[in-house]
Amino acid sequence: MTLKAFFERYYQIICSGNLDDLEAFYHNGSAVMIGAKAQFENMRKQFDFEMTLTKVELLSKQDDLLVVRDEMMIRGEKEGQNQEKSMQNIHSLAKEEGQWRIFSTASFPGLVG
């Protein structure tokens, strides 16, 4: 699976609301999955939204570690108002059972023009 396909599927799952399916994307040693799921659940309670991946970039690669930057657009409606926000994330992915899985993520809202 390409990085683009990996993150497109990841964001599709978030938008669909089937957040238990995210577990397949996270490394078992990662401490961030529970917090990420809680954040996405909270967002879904506040408004309906769609996340669109606009860019994926491999920043660094080692045998057991990838560092990836992605950019996305979040669009939704809250209290009758259309909302649009760009977002940039830096992910580290580690291999687990031969598959790349998210180990950590840092988000940077509003950095994309």
C-alpha cells in the first residue's frame, strides 16, 4: 500500500465514524491511539465533517522508521455555518509484523495556505 492510499483510507475511516477500525493503523506500542480516537469522537459530536487528503510527503526513511508529513482539508457544518480548515500532520510510522503503523502524530492546524 502506498503512503497516499494508507492515509486516504485512514481519513476515510475517521469520517465514516467507524473509529474502532483505526486500530489496524496504529502500532501496538503507540500511546497516541486512545487520544486520537477520543479527539475524533469529540469532533464527530460537535459537527459532521469530511477530511480530504491533499498531500503526502515522505520526509525520512530508515529500515524500521518513516517520517511523513501530510496535508488535509477539513470541511463541515457547525451550527448552520460552513467550516473549512487546513491541517498539517507529522507522523512517525514504525514497522510491526512487516506492516507500517502509526507510532506518533503531531498536528499543526492552519499551516497550509
